[in-house]
Amino acid sequence: MSTQHGYDFPFEAARQIRMLILDVDGVMTDGSIIMDGAGQELKAFNVRDGHGIKLLQRAGIDVAIITGRTSEVVAARARDLGIEYVLQGCLDKAAALTNLLARCGLTATQCAMMGDDVLDLPPMYSTGLSLAPSDAHAAVLGYVDWISDYNGGRGAIRQAAEGLILATGAWDQVIFSRYKVSPQQCGWDTPRAVQ
């Protein structure tokens, strides 16, 4: 499959997805790590990306985190968003994916993963769909199935979430019924989405 971009989403491949796995730094955030004088770590998360995660959950698509770093800030954000599966301190992300799949009862092909750096590639090789923010590392951009129009921590997750919701046919139930917003109003070309 060739790499698709932005609103040209891989809808056919996305129909089977039941879980979106996210890296943190560079995906859920812009990749910046801010530390105060006491060494306490701070991260900035995008509220629209967070809403995209909640929309996915309402559509029946679970969300998980696999990250190489360990941070209480990430644990707190995951609790805030109701993300059950949070694997931190994972330098071998392929092994972390195996662990996650054993816990959640899904297969790798039922999962999509969004990552931004080479550490994220090993699990992406086996997931059903690989996704990246527009500012991901060149090696990641050269591999993935889909590249967002948006940078990490700046809307990439939200765009991916909307594409997954469209692909699984849950838009009317999850978005239109509550907000009266059509896919076209969000930039999506629905005839292409449903082909």
C-alpha cells in the first residue's frame, strides 16, 4: 500500500481497527520536554487531540499508550482521558505490543499505531495500520500507511480519530447525533470515504 496523506485516509484498511496505540512525545505532545528547577517534568497536551480520543472511545475503538519514557504526567493524562492500557518505560516497543495484545485480547492487525520516531517502527511493522504526524522522523514518514496534515501534539491524533470513525461507520452515532457536524464540515470527502 502506498502512503496516503491527510484527508486521503486508508479507509479500507481502517475498517478492521479496534484499537489506536499512541506514542507520547512527538504524537500526544509536540515532543518538547519541559523540566522545572526541581526536575519535575511538564508536558502540553492538545485538547482537540484529547477530544478525538474520547470520540474514538465512544465509537468503540479503544486507545492505548506505549511510550519509551516514564512520567507521572502521562499517567495523569491517561487517567483523565480514560485510557486503560498505558505501557511506560518501553524501550522495546515490539515486546510492549505483544504484552498489550495479550492483555486486551486483540490481534496486531486490529490495531493502528501512531508514532513519530524510529523507536516506534518495530511494533508498526505488525499493526494493521501505521500512522504518523506530519513532522515525524524521515524514516517513519517513509514507512507508514498514512501521514496526518498536522504535527504531533497539534491535531494529528484528532485527524486520525476522525478518519477511523468514518472508516468504521460510526460518524453519525458519535459525532453528527451529538454535534450536528458532518464529515464535510470537518474537511472529509465522504464519497471517497465510503467507496
